[in-house]
Amino acid sequence: MEKVKKRYPLEEKFIRHFTGHSDEISRHDLPKVSRMRREAMKDFQRSGFPHNKMERWRNTDLEGIYETDLEIFDREIPYEKQLSEIFLCEVHGFETRVLSVLNGSFYSPETEKLTVDENGVIVGSLARAMQEYPEFIERHYGEIMEQRDGFKSLNMALATDGVFIYVPDNVVVDETFQIINILNKPSLVINVRNLVILGKNAKLRLLHCDDSVNHHAGFINKVNEVFLDENAELELYKLQNLNDETALLNQTSIHQSANSRLKIDAISLNGGMIRNEIFDLMNGSGAWSDIRGLYLMDQEQHVDNQVNIYHNVPHCDSNQLFKGILDNEATAVFNGYIYVKRDAQQTNAFQRNANILLAKTARVDTMPHLEIYADDVQCSHGASVGQLDNEALFYMMQRGIPFADARMLLMYAFADAVIDEISIESLRINIEDMVKRRLRGDLSICDRCVLHCSNPDQPVIFDIDMSKI
Amino acid sequence: MSDKKKDKGVLEEVTTGEYKYGFVMDIESDQAVRGLTEETVRFISKKKNEPEWLLEFRLKAFRHWLTLEEPDWALLHHPPINYQDIIYYSAPKPKKELESLDEVDPELLDTFNKLGISLEEQKRLSGVAVDAVIDSVSVKTTFQDTLAKHDIIFCSITDAVQNYPDLVKKYLGTVVPYTDNYFAALNSAVFSDGSFCYIPKGVRCPIELSTYFRINAANTGQFERTLLIADEGGYVSYLEGCTAPMRDENQLHAAIVEIVTHDDAEIKYSTVQNWYPGSKEGKGGIYNFVTKRGLCKGRNSKISWTQVETGSAITWKYPSCILMGDNSVGEFYSVAVTNNYQQADTGTKMIHIGKNTKSTIISKGISAGKSNNSYRGLVRVTQKADNARNYSQCDSLLLGDQCGAHTFPYIKTGNDTAIVEHEATTSKISDDQLFYCQQRGIDMEKAIGLIVNGYAKQVLNKLPMEFAVEAQKLLAITLEGSVG
């Protein structure tokens, strides 16, 4: 029996937009890209938006967003004022090289659209890179698209800009790059794409922030593609602090060559709907990855972490640790998936998800899945849902620590396993501060960059009289 | 040397040995025509002289089934099943009522002996009442007198419909409604026979109840329906064991087991499933799509599932517990072994609804050959289930580099006082353990047997004695030889 799927007006809008503006959308395209766009649009017309009858979307309902009347925005914004006037981001104690994406397009003065550093590092707008460095696009653009769904097709069809980073072989980048993704107009839906390529033995630290500057509703459909060549090393920190009306869909696909190393820390502090999809393809022997996440949600927020690790070749190691604290009516989904291909022997793959529920109405759905076709492997997964340890609470309280502080201390200790892995010290301190504030409720909705919330001169400390302990 | 040779001989026999229970009995069958239509449903109902309400139930289920599509979410691959090419009812020709075993068809007795189940022996030694189901119709029920003394009802569901229609009507389809899933709807429409058991208030069943199933006539799907009820304070341990003859064509089996426990009642349900797994090339074998579910309806009630799954080409089975009563307890212990081209997608569901409910899941998967073995389970804590507690452990053991072991747990927690823990590991037998055994003079084959048995012990220990022995033998037969 053929089931007739409901068509949302927003779907129609996307399809109309594509047919109506195809020249404009494809104006900088290479033949490869415009072909991919057309195919992706066909896919989208067939599949439509994902719905909760689909296994991967069962626990995340986007009906509300589909029903919202959003404006498709893919225009380039002329550089009129400095980014700091729109959005202030002062990261205390450490310098970053800021790459900003405003309403879906790379935002910078004309001269800085795409720069080539002395060491050969190319950084800038993806749209510009498409024209100036087609060889990279030919080789890498849209090449790793595991588990294609409606949103990925949509992004492929409509995204025109984003950040492009290329680090040549043997280059270790000292500074930390920071991508800041902002929406500053009401009711926008944007499709944005980032492409990061690391050559052999290259090394990069990347901070990837999604922020809101106002309280408008919005929907960000983002695809990140990362290529790590042999022995390359990437540290990726994702910080998500959005308003409660914004939905963020963040799909990151990583291709790992032999002996490459990947470290991801995904910290979701606030946001109406956040879905992080990570596809880590271990295609080279000796690849290593450590993917961690922390989510602190309250009110009616929803966070969904989908972590997929594909062990395609022997001798790879992967580790996942996701922790979450949920209050009020917040809901969280964790879907960890480890796939070990036939003959991918000597694989070590570990996965852990721990959750603390603070309110009766909070909900967690966790699905730690393993699919294993090789025998000489060590794989494990664990998931737990529980509360703060009552005995630990009691112990602290009998030592004179007030209930509220003891509770805070325990929650903080719970979150620390993820934060502690951040190797940039100043960033770690900033994030520690933010988490403390978040847990205290001081950081419910931040109007500015999350990093800006913390003031290093007045570190957040617990009101605990240590002499009592 | 000679020992080694002997071991090799055993090994050879085990790996190359054909399915031990593969033979066809020549018992005349009374069969419905091929295919499934409303007529088939009416035919079965009429054949069994069923009351109007049951026919209605069947027809409703059939009409619902027509609207459904076969589920495809499990990690199973098989050619499409042609539901119109199945004979939905086959019963041995009715014979006169029998008083003792001597009157039973000698051919049938012979079958039991081949199976290794001697009814006399069982009657005498183990005190197990056997309700043997041969192709859907209960042929012989023993130990009725002992049970009658305690007012325990244990009979075929067909008899129960005739003799205790109120009880059947009250409980049939309450735990697994016909709308539940594709195979449940199919079973509800065409179920032929099965067991019915009712434990009255405050009665502890003194013996372990047991049914041996057998699929016999060629191309006949078996659609068993089992209904167990323990009233307040009742207790019963129920055993189900299966073997099937060898067939080239795949046979479909879609059973339903429903269990209800009232206040303070407990039911322990143990299964050893050893149906024909198909040839070593993956030809033939039973398709086993079973819906098993227990409802802990009363306070302090308990349902415990223990299963040893070694047979069937395809196993699709999720014995579940709905923990409705406060303080109720659900348990699931499973060993699933797959070899050659077998596929198993099995697990459990624990639905916590009542307060202070507890559940334990211990699942041990063992895959060998080119088989695939999946654990798929759900733990759901509803918003009102204060202080719910779950502990799940599902381990997979891989023997050989061509097989697959998969784990798909779903944990849905909606209560802040719940404690839910899930752990799983996947690995092969550790080289250290093997080395240790071998340097102590235990050969490879025996060492593997030892380690695998130790690995499954936690579950095997939960089986009643008679079954534990059989299960260990089965494990040995299914496995010892797939490694080397």
C-alpha cells in the first residue's frame, strides 16, 4: 500500500526557490557542483523532510519547524560594519582567528574573502574557493555523504557559501581558528556548508560556535565536511548556545586517512532544538578518534546527538563519551552507532552515554548501537540514566556543605569528564565558567557569544567554605 | 594422539553432522487448503467447533492483517514469504480418546523416543507433565490428575475454548492484541492450537509444566497460541522446547505467547528452541516470528523469561514484560547461538509503568560461521514509574571472522527517579584464556567449549534442571566445531 506523505508548505517553498533561482544559486558553480545540486534536489523532491516514522528521526520531531513560515535566505551580505558591531566575541586569554558566517554567507571585507597565508594555509569563503581553487572542490566537495536524508539533499542543493580551510602538508597551525555562525534576521532558514581539508602531517585547532544574537526563530541546516590526510590531526570544539526558538542541524562528516587523529568536543549549552550528527569514517589504518559531548538542557529544549563511527579498515581506535544533565521538560536523544566492517580486525571501539535527570518531566532516549562484522575486536558500550549520588550528597551535607552547593558540585564533577579534555587551557577555563553559570541558571539565554558571558576577572566559584570540610 | 584423533572425530561429526532431528513422520494429516482467505479462517474455526465470538475475533484479526505490511526493521534478510502458499491448518486425523500411553500410536511414541523425550520416563522420573503438540493439535496430555487435585487447568487452547470459554474470552488478546504487529495479526486469524494454563488463587504448581512442539507436515505453518494466567499468589514454571524435521522449503512459524500475573503471582517461562536451522549452505530452515509478552498486572507480581535459542534459520522474537503492578519484577535471560547462515534478531522489552518496578536483562549472543546475531531491546520508564530500576547486560561473542554480532538497545527514560543501566561488550574468546587452558593440557576444542559454557552459565543456571542439561548439549552441538 502506497502511503501518501504530507507535503509541507516549507518543502514546496524550497522546491520553488530552487527552480526559480537556479541561475543565481549556481552562479559560481563548477559543473560537478551544479550536477550535484540538481540530483540532490531530485532526491529532496522524492524524500521531503525527514519525519518521525524514520528510524533515525524517531525521537526528534521537527513538525513545529516544518510548520513555521520561514524565509529562505541565501544572499550575500555586503560588508558594512565590523563583525564586532553585530556580534561581540571576546575570548579572554586566548587569540583566535575569527571566520564568521552571517545568515549563511561568509562575512568579511572584500580583501579578506579568501586569504593565503605564508605557510600556504588557505582560509575564507567557500564560494570564493570554488572559483579560485576548483581542484579542492573537484576532489572533496560532497564526497562523503553518509546516510543522506532530506536535509542533506536540501543543503547540497541550496548551500552556496560557508567556510573553507585548507592546511597544506606538514603545516602545523599555531593559532586557533574560530568559525562563528550567526543569524541576525528574524525567521530565516539557511543552508550553509563548511569544508576543512588537512594535508599530510598537518595540524589544526578549530573552534566552531553557533550563536544567536536575538530571540528570533530560525533554522540552520549545516553540513561540515572534513578531510584528514595521513597523520593529520584535528581538534574540533563545537560550542552551541542558541536561543530557544532556533533549530540547529549540524551534520559533520569526517574522512580519516591512515594514522590521522580526530578530537571532537561538542558542548551544547542552550538551544531550542539542536541536532548534531557526526559521521566519522575511518578509512585509513591506524586512525584514532575521541568524540565527547556535553549537553545541559532545560525548559522545553531538545538536543539530539547522533554519533556514527564507521570502522572500515583494521587497526583503528575510537572512543565516545556523551554526558547530559536535563531539567524541566527538556528532552535528549543520544544515538551512538559503531559499525565494524568485515575484516576490520584489531578494532577498539568504546562508547558511553550518561544522563542525569533533574525533573520528572525531563526525558532521555538513548540508543547505543553496535554492528560488528569482525571477530578480533574489542567493542563496548554503556548507557545509564540516573540521579546524583545520594550518598555523596549526604556526605557533603554532613560536612556542612549546603544542599544546593553539594548538588552543584556533583553536577559539575559529572560534566567535568568532558570539559577536562579541552587542551586549550584558556578555552577550557572559559567553558568551565560557562558550564558553572549554566548549571546555576545564570546563563539561560545569552544574547552574545557564549564565550563573552564569562568574565575572567570574576571567576565563578562555589560558595563553599573549605575550612568546614 | 589417539585422544586427539577421537576429538577430531567428534569435531568432524559435529560440524559435518546433519541435523539430528531431521526426519519426517508419517502421520495422516487433515489439512486446510493452501492459501489464506476469509474462507480459511472460517474453515479453521469451524473445524475446531469454535463459538461465534472467537470466529469474530479471528475475522477481525484477518481483516486487520490485510491492511498491514510485513515489518522490515529487523536486521534479517530472507526471500519474501508467500502467505498464499502455506497450509494454515493441519491436524492428525481424529482418533478415539486415549487413557494411557499404550494406546498412543506406536509411530508417535517412536518419534518421541527419537527426540529423546520418553513420555514414560518423563512421567516417572522428572514429574513433568507433557502436553505434546504435534502439528497444532494436542495429542496427549499427561499428569492431568495431579493438576486437577490443585484445580490447575492445563490443556490445549482448543479444549480451553470448549471447556472454559469465559476464562479464554477474558484473557485472549489482552496482552498481545491482534493489532499488535503483522505476525500477531496473522496468528490471531489462523492460530490452530497451543497451550492454556490457569493457576488459581494461592496455588503453587507442584510440577513443572512442559510442552514439546513439533512441526511435522510439509509446508504447514505453525501458529501456536499460548495463554498462561497466574491468579493471586499463584506460581508456575513453564517449559517450552522445540525440534523440527528437516525440510528444504522454509517453514513459517508465527506464535503468540500471552502471560498474565495477578497480585503476588509469578510465572517462569523457559524455552529451548532448536528448530531446523537450515543446511550448512543456508538452504531451508524455519522462519520463526514470535510475539511473546507478559503482563505483570498485579502488585508484587513477577514474570521471568529464560530462553536458549539455537535453532531456526530466522529468529524474530522479543519476549517482553509490561510491569504494570507496583513492585512488579520482570526478568529476561537469553542465550542465542547462530551458526552457518542463521540469523537471529532477538531481545526484550521492559515497560515500567508501576512504581518500584524492577527489571533485569541478561543477554548472551554467540555468533559463528556466516551468521548474524542481533540483540534488540527496549527499556521504557514511563513518567509515573517512580523508582524504576533496570539493569541490562548484553554481551556478544564472535567465533570466526565471517559472522556478525550486533546490539541495538533503546532506552527511553521519562522519570527522574529511575535508574537505568546498560552495558554491552563484543569480543572474541580471549587468547589469554585459551592459552591458559591449553597450557594446562586442555585441547583447543574443549577449551572453547569450556569458555563458551562459562560465558553462558549465568543464563543456563536460570533454566530448570532438565532443560539446563539439554541446553548445554545443544550449545555444544551448535558450537563446538565452528571454531578452530
